[in-house]
Amino acid sequence: MIAIIGAMDIEISNFKSMMSDVEEVEVAGITYYKGILCDKEVLLLKSGIGKVNAAISTTIAIEKFGAKKIIFTGVAGGANPEYNIGDIVISKDLIEHDFDTSDLDGDELTILVKGYDKNYYPADEFLVNLAKISANSVITENAVYIDTIATGDQFVGQNDKVKAIHNKFNAGAIEMEGASVAHVALMYKVPFVIIRSLSDKADSDALVDFPKFVSKAAENSTKIVVEMLKNIN
């Protein structure tokens, strides 16, 4: 069972239209679509926006439906100023940029996932490589990067804020769900990868760019995941 997760309807609607033998199951207000896509058994769901929604839906996907691999896909804001709208960022690792206990423990780091010595959550190497190969084969007009993705419970649309996040965490993209999915997946030891197509540059133009480019960005993400499914075991 491969779980495909997006935060918004536009990020999963293309997949839903392509699936066969679909069964809908609602748990905790989240609709899970079990079915077949590219001859693979998949579980498709819209997590909802934000870290808590993403963590809850991922936990249910693993606990109740037995997801063995997780692909979170959708759109994000670009954090690296050299990246352009439409470019693809595949997770090397992820960081919760709004997690900060420095006022409590100073320079010491509170480790969030047992067994890891830092809070950059590494994605599964096989899935990352498969995502890169798949992206390079279906994305012809934009660049593909493997980079750090920063997650926080805020839509970033300010030049100074995106610059600060990029400088502090060396992040290539900023979004609102990926690191919490990674957090849960690592705790359950389930392989995962996060794939983001940039819909904006998380700057002062983000509120204008996001609605303009979100559909195309979501379409690019869909192409990559479908290509992955064709080649995954």
C-alpha cells in the first residue's frame, strides 16, 4: 500500500480521476480513497493544511490502512532565490522551521525523533532517487532539485521572512506539511519522500503568484508521482 498525500483538493484531484476500483473510507473527518493507480494499490488522501492535519492523517494512513510507503506531493514556495516558479524540489531532508525551544534550553537541541541526532528528517534514499529520475523524465520546462524543505504553520509571503528561513536552515522550499509527515513516518519507520512544485517564491508576490501558478504546479507534481508508480516495486 502506497499512500499519496496532498494538503488541498487541487493536489489530489488529478490522482483521484485516474484511479480505479475506488473505495472511500472516512476517518476523523478525512476521506481516504483506496484503489488502483498504475497497477499499484494506493491510498489517496487530502490531509488538510498545516502540520497537525498532516500528522494526524499520516498516522491514520499507517495505523489503520497499513501504508508501507508515503509520497507527499503538491506545491510550495521557493526559498532559494535561484529557484524559479515551476521548479521541482524533492526532499533531501525536512526541518520544522517554527520549532524553537532556545528560550528554554539555550544552545542545547531538543531532539524530536528518537534515534536521530538532529532535527533534519532524512527522506528515504530510494524514493528520493526514484523521484529525481521520474521528475527528470517528465518535467521538461523546469529544473529539478534535491534540497532541504522547511515546514511551518504559516503561509510565508514576505521577503525578509523567506530570506531568514533560507539563511537559517539552508532550505530550498517552504511549505506547511512535509516535516510533520516526515516526523511521523520516521517514528513508524515508514519510507517517505516529499515532492514539491514551486507555485511562488514565498515573497511579497506570493499572494498573486500562488493562485496563478498553483494548478500548473500541482499538475507537474502529479506527473512525477505517476511516473514513480510505474517504476516502483
